[in-house]
Amino acid sequence: MTTALIIAGGVGKRMGMDIPKQFILVNEKPVIIYTLESFQKHPKVDQILVVCKEGWIDTMWAYIKEYNVSKVKWVIAGGSKGQESINNGVQFLKDYCEDDETVIIHDGIRPLVDELVLSDVIVKCEQYGNAVTSLPYNEQIFVKKTEETTQQYIDRTILRRVGTPQAYKYSKLLWGYNKAIADNVGMTDSSYTNTMMVDLGETLHFAAGSDKNIKLTNTDDLALFKAYLKMKE
């Protein structure tokens, strides 16, 4: 059994919108539905849990039913930050996931995750116990000396940039969040499951990534998403 845990608890401040960005309509379809449809279509994804911004659960269910995303079994409320929302989902799944089952965590505002990326994350997790979507880092990274100057750079060949989807065996995921909360480790605003697991001493395994798998955080990202959709027409 493979479960997708989709995090859709964000807001639209950087988009300049008065609704959560996952509910922005693109070609008359909400962003979150594009995301969910990728998981709906994947043959190895069995069920979906959506962690939604509080107050928007009824709206989420209405869209799920309208677009017939039948693999969505549950929609629950998120927390005040990403890690709290993921933990809400992890704790909720205690009654629905066996220890050795795979759980894929994905940002609801990454609507262009493709089948190859999802497949590789699932296969690598089954093989190693976890898998994180990753890509080479192709830009130069410099360390600030002051706000205006630098004298040091990081060799980009030693870097990988990671995002979602990411997958873990459920027992490891539950252990990780319980320990992180108990020890106050890796639960900050800037933390995510991957960084939390590294903070807890875990070794992570890279899986395939895609440059198309953009995260919609501002209006430029939204324009890029629309451009990708137009290319597919």
C-alpha cells in the first residue's frame, strides 16, 4: 500500500491573492487539483490524504468530488506551519498505515510532478526506506562576507537541491516526528521532513527530479506554470 500525504495548508500572501494559493484557478481549475490528479493517475498510489488549511476543508471536498479524484480518502486540518501540518497527517495515518508501507509527502503547490519522478521516489523508498527528489545544483553559490561582498564560494559539484515528492516507510516517519517533537528538533518554520530527518541523524537517498516540478510561491512561478500548461496543449 502506498499513501500520498499532500500538504495544502498554505496561504497566498506572496501571490498577492486573498485566497490560499492552492485554490487559485488556472484555466478554471484549482492548482491543488492539478497536483492531486498526478497522484490519482499513478498506478502505484493507492490512497491520498490531504492536509488542508483550516476553514477550507469543505471547499477542498467540493473540488475533489467535482473532478472525481477518487483516491482521496481523507481531508484533515493542517497546523500553523508546514511541519505541524505534516505531523498532523502522520499522526492521523496511525490507524490506516502499516509500518512497512510507503508514504509520499508532497507540496500541494507543486502541480507538475510527473510519473517518472513519482515512480523513482516510490521504488527508491521501497529499496532503501526513504527517497528524496533531487537535482544537481547548476548555479554558483557564494557565502556572504558582508551584505555587499563575498570572498568564498561553495563547490557546486558537492551540492544537490531537493524538494518533494519525498517518501518514507511509515514506521520511520512516525518515529521521526515523535522524536523531533519530544526533543524539539527540526520543527521550525524553515524545516521540512528531509531536514528534520538529517537533524535526527538519518541518511537520505536521492531519487530523480525534474525542473518542471516547480513550487508556486509567487506570481512568476504561476506564470511559468501557465506556460508549461500551454506547451502541453
